[in-house]
Amino acid sequence: MSRLVSAICAVLLLAASTFAQSKNAPKKLGIGQMATAEQIAGWDIDVRPDGQGAPPGKGSVKQGEEIYMTRCAACHGEFGESAGRWPQLAQGKGTLASNDPVRTVGSYWARLSSLFDYVRRAMPFGDAQALNNDELYAVVAYVLNLNDIVDDKFVLSKETWEQVKMPNANGFYDDDRETTEKAFWNKRPCMDNCRGPVTITGRARAVDVTPEDKGAAAQ
């Protein structure tokens, strides 16, 4: 009898193990297919700040001007000043600390790779990724020239990548609030019934922003 019990237990354990394995195994739905190396390469087009990942090719400011006027100026303006509500690309230097900052490639963008990667993936608007590598380098070179970052003789390529010095390269830094603000953090913040007394600190009439109603009685 003990041999029979042992055999039954072994069968049950084997069944339980098989069930657990089948339950945890990835489900095959029978749709889709494995991406090929060529397909993955088509999406793997990011470029690092040091230029690693940039494609082969080159383009001059002069070549970029012609392409820009044809493919980009309708939205961004002939001089990067923006047409209508489309993003402004050029100028704006010295405005970031003002009440009306103008964030452009020359005033705000810290890395050439950000400009290159964005143009490569998303531009021209409505025809993204239509530019070949040489056209891409040329348009980016021209936008840099509009911002006085390179001269009109400049040719952008992987070899000249590190010659480009973005004006706001040192304008970004890591979030340092854990050290710079920690001294005045409240270790026991109020979590319930926190509302204090409500006080009126100003009235619209006092600062002369209340529209006049000629038909209303004077107060």
C-alpha cells in the first residue's frame, strides 16, 4: 500500500509542477512576429551629446539655407523668427532670466544632439524623416548659423560635431533640491484639517481691476 501511495504522490507532484510551469509560461497568442535587426536599426537612431550614433554624411550652412527655405521657412520664418504660432528657432539671447523668456536653439538648447535628433525624427512637419543624411546635416548647420553659433562657411558632420559650442551648454544642472532645500523641509507636514483661517489680503476694487457697472448703486 505504501508503494501505491508513494506512486500516487509522485504523480500528483508531477502534475502540480507541470501545471505551475504552464501557468507561468508566456502565453503565445499567435500574432505578430520577431523584429529583425534591420527593423530595429530603423528605430535605433538616437544620437548622444558627444555625437555617438550620428549617421555618416555632411552638410554646409549654404546647402542648408536652400533646403530650409523650401522645407522649413513656411512654419519657422525665413530667419527662424517663427511664422504665426510655430516655434521660434533663433535669437532670444539673454532673455531666459527675464519675465518673457524666448527659448530658442541659440538661447535655450544645451546640446547639439537635441536639435539634430529632433529634426531627424520629426521634421519637416507632415513629412517626418524625409530628409536624407546630408540634407539633415545641412539644415541643422543652417539653424546653428541663424543663431550665430557657427559661421556661414561651416560644414557639419561627425568629424566637426565637437566644434559646435552651444551657448546654453552650462545652463542645465541636476535636480539638487535634496541638498539645497532640505534644510527647510517640514519633517511632519500637516496631513489632515490643515486649512487655517482665511484672510482677505486685497480687493479687486482697491487695485482697480473691477469693471465699472454704471447701472449699479455706488458703494
